[in-house]
Amino acid sequence: MHPALARLRTRLGPAGWLDQPAAMAPYLEESRARHHGAALAVVRPADTAAVAAVLAACHEAGVGMVPQGGNTGRCAGALPTAGQLVLSLARLDRIRAVDALDGSLTAEAGCILADVQAAARAHGRLFPLSLGAEGSCTIGGNLATNAGGLNVLRYGSARALCLGLEVVLADGRVWDGLRRLRKDNTGYDLRDLFIGSEGTLGVITAAVLRLFPLPERRATALAALADLDACLALLARARHASADTLTSFELLPRIGLDAAVRHVPGCRDPFDVAHAWCVLLELDGAGDAPAARLEALLADALAAGEIVDAATAASEAQAAALWRLREGLVEAQRHEGASIKHDVAVPVSRVPEFIRQASAACTALLPGVRPYPFGHVGDGNVHFNLSQPPGMAAADFLACWGRCERVVHDLVAACGGSFSAEHGVGRSKTGEMARYKSPLELELMRGIKRTLDPRGILNPGAVLPPG
Ligand code: FAD
Ligand code: MLT
Ligand code: ZN
């Protein structure tokens, strides 16, 4: 072992340096269990100074280092290869400060997202980032991937929710950018450079997050669309009629609803008729406004023929039951056989056309394949998943991943879209970077990478394609 790493092992002690296979195992498998990693060791520093020591040692030894938060990422971005270190941020889990007046909360990178939400709520404020993995993903991982989720429509992605960062650079120096300012036009925006860089430019150790007034009320409904195209008219209506207090607009297809009801305890379709497409809408605001606005806009949408039915939640429990359907359909897909997954964005106005074209193209490629498109269509973000055709072996189906991906991502590109809306690039989509990013964009990105990580030790192999 390089002497710098041996010194690091001594400094971190047994709680901060794991190298036994059983202890390392949970850190070496990604959330979909598609990829498995290997590592020299997993390091678990307890504070920013110790993270700095890890990076200084890696820099000196020329050893690659892979930051890891909750390891819930979808693109194998936190997965190391043999000889590298996993740098777990899990022990940096303190909420350093909450300032209700400034509307800011300073959290260390390893804080679990649900804990950050709870800390804000305890001060009468809202931290609006919300996603299915919020019970295990970390704020550092959320910022490193610029996570999106369920409330982007009203509050934006992780980038829009961050005021400042503390980042350890490749050589171990610490950049203290923990500012609480809403306005700061002093040169290049370093904060925004680190956000979404998936650990390839620096390690986020703490962040100042933006808080909002805690909404008094939420109003939630599941609306059955007249057809897929009607989602556009309904979205426009809902945004306008709610004075843009629409927080969520999530598409739920029949196949997903059926799977959720079949496989996930507590999931129930509120309608007697098997509608082809439903949308889960939620508004927030004060007093009776959200409920009244939602009722009125649904009545108008019904009269206009955009929707054919709606189930409005009359209580928190009913709202939770509707959300359970939305979350349940992700989990349920596993029970429907193997899945091929895409996380794409197209301009909102092209969502129905994209879903139709991609479904037709994949069915032509793989007869019997079952398109499973769902998600944040209010943001133009479709999780265009595919479920295994009945009668086809899982391995044969998964062997078609590349061909399906090509068809889907080419269509996305033709629509002016993105092959990764919110999950990032990680290691599984670097080939797509090479194909869809312009040479100029790649050249600029490589230049930034060289400047911030001249020895290439920060999450090697993630985000940028080789070459
Ligand atoms: P990890 O998986 O540990 O890491 C992700 C990437 O960030 C890796 O490249 C890693 O190296 C890097 N990284 C982690 N921490 C740091 C740090 N402190 N500094 C620098 N780099 C770091 N994502 C969405 O955007 N929207 C969703 O709606 C959504 N829903 C999900 C639902 C489920 C059930 C699951 C399992 C995942 C979902 N995800 C979603 C994906 C995932 O939860 C997010 O990408 C999340 O932001 C990852 O956080 P993490 O702490 O688990 O990061
Ligand atoms: C979601 O929106 O539920 C997730 O992003 C889907 C996923 O994690 O695959
Ligand atoms: Zn999503």
C-alpha cells in the first residue's frame, strides 16, 4: 500500500477504514443491483478535515476515489473499481444551522434528505426536494446529481434549492462557499459547477439550502385523462388556475397502476373503470385555496373533455393513498419481470408524441415488449421504462438494453430532449455523452475536469467518456 494511504488508514482508525469484504459489500452494489463494484477500502471520515485528509492522500498516491452518499443513484455513479477507495459521507450527518428568517438551512453532505425536510419543518419551513428514495439518499448525493423528483414544477431541482457549498478539492484544499445569499454576482458560479458534477470535480461536504414557507394545506387528486394528449391541456389549465401553485403533475399509465395494485400492499385504484392514463396533481397554499382551486379546475377540465373522472383526496390519509400508487408503480415494475429503464426529458409540449413514438418504435424492435412510461411529465421528464415481453427470458430481454436505448435516445434527441433528465450520467451513460453531446461541450467539460482534477482521482470513469 502507498505510504500516504497507510498513514490515512492509521489516522481514520477502524471506524473510518473498512477493508473486510463483508463490511464493504453494501457499498459495492448499486441500487438496481445491475452493477457490482470492487474497492481497496471504504473510508468513512467523520468531518470535513478528515475528508480533506482522504483527498490529500489519494492525490499523493494517485489513487481514484469514489464519493458515496446513500448509494441510491440510478447510473452506477457511486460504484468503484478495484484499487479505488469509496469515500462514504454517511458520518457527516449534522444539521449545522437553521435560520428561519433567512430561509436557510446548513446541512452536512451525509444528512438523509428526509431528516433535512424534518429539520426544516421543525422550524416552520419547507425544504421541498422530495423523491422516492428520500428515506435513504443524502443531501450531498442530491446536489451531486442535481436531483429532481416530485416538486420540481414549483420549487425547481436541487440546484435551485442550494445557496452555498463547502467542497473539498482534489488536492485536499477546502473551498468554503457556504454563503446564504440570494444574490451574488461576483464572477463565475463555482457552486453551480459542483452541483450535478457527480463527484468528478470535488467532494461536497456541506451545503446551505433554501427554505420556503411551510404550506398550510395541500390538495391532491388523481385525474383520469380523456387521452394522453389531454395531459397538456390539463397541465396548462392547472398551472393557470392554481396561480402556479401546482407542485406535482405525475403521469401514471394503466400498466403501472395495475402492477401497483397487484404487487404493492395498500395500493388501490380509486376508479371502477380501467382508465388508460391518469395524472396525480397536487397544489399547495394557504387556507381553503388549494382545495377550492383544485375542485374548480377539475370541474372545468371535466366540462372541457380533458378528463373523464377525478378522485380528490378528502384527507391526508387519502392523499397518502394516491401517492402510494405513484410510488408503488416504481416498486411494482420489479414484479413484472426484468425492466429496461430510460430517464429522459423532452419539451413538455412533445411528451405525448414522444411516448407514442417511443412505444411504437420499441414494440417494432421487440414485439410483445410492454412500455411502462410514467413520471414527472409536468417537467417534460418521462421515465420511459420497458417491461419484459411475456414468454421471453429475462437475460435475452436485458441483452436488448443497448438497442432499445439507442431507439429511445435517438427519438429524444430528435425531439430536442435529454437522455438523462434527473438521474445523471454516472458510469452507465458515458457512452450516451459521447454520442449526444457536441465535441465542443465535451472539450469544455474536459477542460474543467483537468483544471479541478489534474491527476484524475475524482470518481474516475464517471460522467465523461474516455478519450
Ligand atoms: P449516491 O447514489 O451515493 O451518489 C450519486 C452520485 O453522486 C455518485 O456519482 C456519487 O459519487 C456522487 N456523490 C454522492 N455524494 C457526494 C458528495 N457528497 N460529493 C460529491 N459527489 C457525491 N432521483 C431523482 O432525481 N428523482 C427521483 O424522483 C428519484 N427517485 C428515486 C426513487 C428511488 C426508489 C430510488 C432508489 C432512486 C431515485 N432517484 C431519484 C435517484 C437517487 O435517489 C438520486 O440520484 C439521489 O440524489 C442520489 O443520492 P445518494 O445520496 O443516494 O447518492
Ligand atoms: C421516480 O420518479 O419514481 C424515480 O426517478 C424512478 C426511478 O428511480 O427509477
Ligand atoms: Zn423520477
